[in-house]
Amino acid sequence: MSKAEILIIDDEPQIRKLLAINLESNGYKVLQASTGKEGIILSASHPPDLILLDIGLPDKNGHEVLKELRSWYNKAIIILSVQDNETDIISSLDNGATDYLTKPFRIGELLARIRAAIRRNNTDENKTTATFSDLKIDFTARTVSKSNTVLKLTSTEYNLLSLFARNEGRVLTHQFILKEIWGIAYQTETQYLRVFVGTLRKKIEDNPNQSKHIITASGVGYRFI
Amino acid sequence: MSKAEILIIDDEPQIRKLLAINLESNGYKVLQASTGKEGIILSASHPPDLILLDIGLPDKNGHEVLKELRSWYNKAIIILSVQDNETDIISSLDNGATDYLTKPFRIGELLARIRAAIRRNNTDENKTTATFSDLKIDFTARTVSKSNTVLKLTSTEYNLLSLFARNEGRVLTHQFILKEIWGIAYQTETQYLRVFVGTLRKKIEDNPNQSKHIITASGVGYRFI
DNA sequence: AACATCTTTACAAAATCTTTATACAACACG
DNA sequence: CGTGTTGTATAAAGATTTTGTAAAGATGTT
């Protein structure tokens, strides 16, 4: 249905290509950036599910890129590096990297580490599914069913519902939701949110006029139950 | 903050000792097991914050131990192995391992990976709530429940109640409340306060005529209990 | 091109906030 | 005791803000 998105930040085109081919053939959607700056802009305007970051970039020091990303981006960041340097590894992990792999890496291992990182990220307690009365969300397959029929959701709709489901019962502010789904650059675009909450309600609620799952907290945000 | 507890499951005493010394000198509390069986029993009776599991154990295959642990244990498990075997790494990660390190490993890197794993685990919500007889306020979820049903409060009503709750038992002057909720320019608008205290009482009190939670201090302000 | 999806605009509907009006209670004072 | 004053409570009308929805335009994908 909808694919997990991975952003590659690496200056070497042949590495990017190798990664992209392997990731795409494993069902991921791939975004690419050749510089740290480009990577930051891309992820700010559309946060991916995971970032592969080469630590040896030409424009910025990879460590700085990592720090800058971590100031708002809270999903997985896996560091790739030609350096098998312990100081580098330690500082990367302590600056919030999810994992650190040394080039040349084995592609099978990388894919497994990506799966592990995404699995951890997408679930609160390693849960792969969540059920809310007639609604069932499968986080690994990225599908949603209502009364045992699979719903047709767009990628953004799924991301939004998934965010709601992972924060059941909690009021999520407009700002927070926009930051998580659209990126830090979209924090003020509350109208997007209204439109997408509208389409989601049409799809998941029995009676969209009287929403049972998505509760609006006027002036603040939304709450999912 | 108490010490994080780490369980080492490894059959080689000298490795256990090396690890234990390093971990303890870094502020962790260390538990040890020399077999898979022993490790499972130990972690079941007192779940540690992280498990270091040697995949090459004498009694059970390490992969089986991992699977068994993962059926109920959802914190971090880092695999240690003499094998730099890709199949092994992939299956470990896919079976729920948090990380995989090949012996001989660098102790600094191991410590950094342990820190990263524990950090990720602790991001789970430390939710703060306050209870006043039948009334429960969840500050992280931004919700208020009365007898286990969530109340529908407007944003201002919630802010007011939250202010009261954070200053339980203390008389808050009109001025102070107005300044906190509406801003410094509204210090004289005491009528707002009467209206909102009124609506709040209707929602949180069993008998609004005989207010149990919000007590008026005539001429001064209000007090919450 | 055909299609799906996202973004933007416009307007109606609903919720919330502000203001006004009125009633009541406590109290001091002649 | 009656009267005026002060402070509080409540309802309800009016104003404003926020939200919901449809639909057109833009963008991207197959």
C-alpha cells in the first residue's frame, strides 16, 4: 500500500545509486541528497522514515548535519562511514545516531539494520498492530482495515492515522502534528491538517458528522481514541 | 536517577569479568548469567534495562534464547558474537535484537551503543497526572477525567483548571489568575473569571451549588482542593 | 494523457469567548 | 429594621475565532 521512505545523504553518486537500487527493490521509496544542506532542506519539508547519512560530506561536517537534524527530527538516522574510527562512532551515537555502519558494508546487514530501526521507531512497544474498536492498523504492512476490509489510504493519510494511533488518548497540537507529518517548515499550515482530518474521518468513521475516533480539541489540536 | 541494570549472558568468565568491570565503572549495575537458561530465569524474575547476549552459548543456541526473551521482554538486547557472519547478523536483528557487535569489540564503542539503546528505550512517556478525589488531570495528554470519563473542556477551561491544580490548597487572587491565563492586560476583567469558574464548576462538580473543588475566597480570589 | 494526490481558496457551520443584564447574598450604617 | 454598597453567580445575547467541507487549481505519477 504505502511505502516507508528513506533519505540518502551521500556525495558519491555511485554509492547513492547502489543504495537506491537495493532499497527500492526491497519496497522502500528513496529520496536522495548529495550535500548536507540539501538533505536538511529535504527532510525539513518532508520528513522520511529513516535517514542514511554519510559522515564524510564535502560541504558540511557530517557530525554537524547529524546534530542539526536531531534538533527536530526524531526518527531513525543510520550513519555510513569509510572511517572505522572509534571516536567517530562514539560521538555519532552520543549525538543521537541510531546506528553506525562502516563502509564497505554488507547490503544484507544494512537492510536488516534498517528494518530493525524502522520497526523500533514505528511502534511504542514493538507492537506490529493496533486495534481501536472496528479499526485495525498493521504497522509493518502499513495498512488499515475497518471491519476486516482494507481501507485505501494515501501515504499522508496513513502517516497521520499512524501518528494518532501511536499517541492514543493524548491531545496532539496542530504544530506537533504538522512537524511530524509535513516537516518543521510547515508548522503554521493548519489548513492542511483540517483537510486531511476531514478525509480521514470520511474513511474511518461510521458517521463523519459525529466523530468517534478523532476528537477535536478546539484551539489546541486533536485527540485519537 | 537510579543505576541502569545490565544483564550479561555469556559462558566465558573472562569476558563477563571484562564487561562487568567496564560497565560498573561506568555507573551500571551488572547481573551475570553463564548459560541461556540462567539468563532467561534471571531476566524473568527481575527485568534488567538492557541485556548483553553472547550468541555462542553452550546449552542453547543463542538465537533461541533471543527469541524466547523477545516473546515478553521489550527492552534492549545487544548481541555479542565471535562470528562475523552476515546470516547470523540478519537473523538476530530480524528476531528483535537491538544491535549486533562482533568480538573483539572496542569497549568504548560498546558503551556508546549501550547508551544509545538505553536512551531510546527511556523516551517512553513519563506521564504526569494529578488526582483530586474523582477528578484526574493528565498533564501530558492534556485531558481531564471525572469518574473515568474524559470531560470536554475548552482550552481556556483546561488552562484554568490546570492552574488551579498546580496550586492546590493555595488562594489565588483574581489578579494573579487573570494575569496567568489571559495575560497581563486583563488583570481587571474579573467578570471573565466568574463566567469561567461558573462553567468549570458545572463540569467538574457533582453539585455546582455546593462547590467542593473550587472554593471562593470572597474579596480575594479562589482556592482549589 | 489520465489519474491520484496534494495544495489553496472560499464560505458555511460550530464552538468559544466577550459583554451585558439581572439576581442574589453578605455586610455596614443610620 | 430597611437601605445602599460591594462582591459574586448565572443566563443569555452578540462578537469573534476556529473548524469543517467542497471544490478548483497545481503537481506529480503511471
